[in-house]
Amino acid sequence: MEARSYDLYIGGEWVKTESYIPVLHKYTGECIARIAKAEQRHVTEAVEAAWETFKTDKLTPFQRYKILLKASELMEERRDEMERSLIREVGKTRKDAMNELDRTINTLRLSAEEAKKIHGEMIPLQATEGSENRLGFTIRVPKGVIGAITPFNYPLLLSTHKIAPALAAGNTLVVKPATVTPIATFLLVEILEEAGLPKGYVNIVTGAGSQVGEWLLDEERIAMYTFTGSGEVGRRIKERSGMRPVALELGNNSPNIVHLDADLELAARQTAARSFHNAGQACIAVQRIYVHESVMQAFSDFYISHVHQLKVGDPEDPDTDVGPMISEKEASRTEEWVQEAISQGARSLLPVKREGALFYPAVLVDTRPEMKVVCREVFAPVVTIIPYSDLDDAFAQANDSEYGLQAGIFTRDLNVAMKAARVLEYGGVVINDVSTYRNDVMPYGGIKNSGLGKEGPRYAVEEMTEERMVVINL
């Protein structure tokens, strides 16, 4: 496999740099690409290009719609290439890559539609004495240059969730993709420009986040930052962004409750399937499963039987369910956390096994709340099953977390379901499905240390536009 070099992409031009960073095939370790390592002046040039484009080149809402819709069609045509790229640079299984492509194409379509729906509202100024002759309404205007920093786990989908709504809203962007999975962003921008997006609207700078991210935060002409990644970096962005708005989608530790009246086969099948997809590297992956003690054994038997059917190995094999983690370092860290829990009294219902970057699904019981695998975001194919006797106690344990992105509950009782919706302290509560469920049309975002703001094209467009009041004295 020949390694392609990707330069920086600034103002529609490829810009070479003094040094390049290798991008590895996550299963074989082979070098599949090299990306340019940006210097601070390159970041300034990228922001300048985005700023000049925003000031001088205005696409109409219908033009934005046509470009985004055409991009969705082109991506469909290039599906095999895009899927293969995700398998290699992320380590996704073919099944997970297909799912990411489906969702990305849908997100482009949804964003295209939102470009045509941007509007304000009428304000009844005349209801106030002395303003009878005033006409009031709001309009929504683009913010300007959006600084987007994207993660490694869904590099195509989550780049699209930032880039497509920003373009739909009339903004321009400077994008910093994850260093270990940058190719998807380059392919996305290539498709957008093939669909008719003028050069300069999306600029790509690559390099270490600790440097390039800081340089982006230095740029006062960036009107808003949108970031998906760790809580530590998210807090840094919020601290340094000053008065400028941020949208932060950060970590999580998803609880899923299986109540005594749940459909156990459904709960086991759904949680087993979504505990380990993308090698557990999803913010809303199933991590903690709280099961009523009266159905603990039955659920666990069902669950383990489904996990046994998962195939671990080469992500290019169409039958593989669990591929490698993003690096051997992360797989080794996961193994350490699991072994630490076992040394502290936990039991594993499956053999603990690692082969390089491959970490086989681990299911732990007899854990305690202070163990890392319970209280921290493991971001790996590791699940804990925890019994409870009282539903309120299950809610309290589920809420006993610094995170609050999404949670799930399985129950046949509507009252229990609605109580969960009210009591669980999460940005989303999913009933009779797993916490991992995300439809790209819905408002997606968390509370507490899981972040600020919402994604989903409609909601991202609102985040990326300003509401401006207009008053006319008739």
C-alpha cells in the first residue's frame, strides 16, 4: 500500500511543511499516509483564508443546499473507497464503517435541508405602549469563522456534524482533525469541493493538538469553537475562548438499567451488540449495566451468550464484529484497568485477552464504584454488570458520575420509563434501547463534564448563527 502525503489545505491550495507525521493502519501497523505538521504561521494563514472567504464570498441558502445535497450523492458513489479508508485509518470493522457512511450521508442531507430553513421570528413590539408603530423581528446571521477540532473515533461522521451545519449556516471553517485519523476529513472536503463548494470555505491544518489547538485558540478572528474529545481539552478550550461561544461534546460513562420487568432477551441482545462496536470507543457506548437482582442471572446468561457470538480480529473481514483499538498503547491501558479491578476483587465472566491493539470484550462483575472501570470513562470494549434491589438506588448509582451524555433503561412500565426520563441526569435518556442510540436528526449533547451545546444539524445551525434583532419605526 503506497503511503500518500497530505499537505495542509489553506485557501484551496496545498501547503507543504518541513516535517510530516505518519498515519498507521490500525490493524497491521503499516504506514498508510503522512500528514503535514503545521507551524503557527500556517494556522494564522488558514484563519486569514477563512476570514477573507467569509467576507468576500457569500453563498445563498439554496446554493448551500445544493452543494451539501450533491456531496451526499457523491459520497454514496464513493462508498467503497470511504469505507475502506475508515477501516484502515481507524481500525473500524466493515460493519461499523458502513454504519458511519450511512450516518454521514444522512447528516449531509439533513444539513442541506437546514440551509433552507434558517429563519427568525416576529416580536410583538406593538404590545408595549408607545411602540404601536414599531415592527420587530429577528434574523439569524452566520457567526463567521468556525474553529473545528474533531476526534479519532468517528472522524468522518463527527467532522461532518461540524462542517456541514457550519456551511449550511453560511460560515467558513478551519478544521483540525485528529492526528491519528485525519484522512477522512481530507476526503470529506474533497467531496464538498467536487460538489461545488468554493475554495477557502474549509481549511485543514494538521499536527499535534497540544500545539495546533493552542494556536487556534490564539486566533481572535475565530468566532466560535466546536470540539469533540476529552474533558481535559474541552475545559482548556472553554477557559481560553473568552467571550466567544463553544460547543463541547466531551466524555461519558453510560449507564444502562435493566429493570425486573424488562424484555431480557431484547436488553441482552441490544446491550451486547452496542457494548463493543467500534471497539468500545464511542462516547455513548454501554459501560455500566445495572440489573435488578431478581433477573441478574438470567440477563447475564443471555448477555454472555450474545457476546460469545462476536468475532474479534481483522477489521477488513466482513464477519468481524470487534476490531483493534486506536493503538496498542490504549489497548494496554485498558488491560491494566481491567487487571487492576480484578486485583481489587472484581471477576471477569470472560477470559481477559489482548493481542497488540486488539482487546477482546471484557465483562466484569463484583465491581465497586471507586474502580476505574466503573467511575471513569474506559473508552474500550469493557462492561461492568452491577446488581441492584431498589430502582431509586439504581438511578442514584447511574447519576453518581461526573458525566452526563446519554443513559438507557429497559422496562415495560411506562411510569418507570417516565420517571427515568425525569430523574436520570443525562442529556439523553433512551428507553428500551441502549444509551448508544443516536439518530443524527436529534439534539445530541450532555450536561456536567460531558460538555456544552447540542449537535444535530438543526441544533448546530442554531449554535453557529447569531440571532439579530431588527426594529423598524413605521
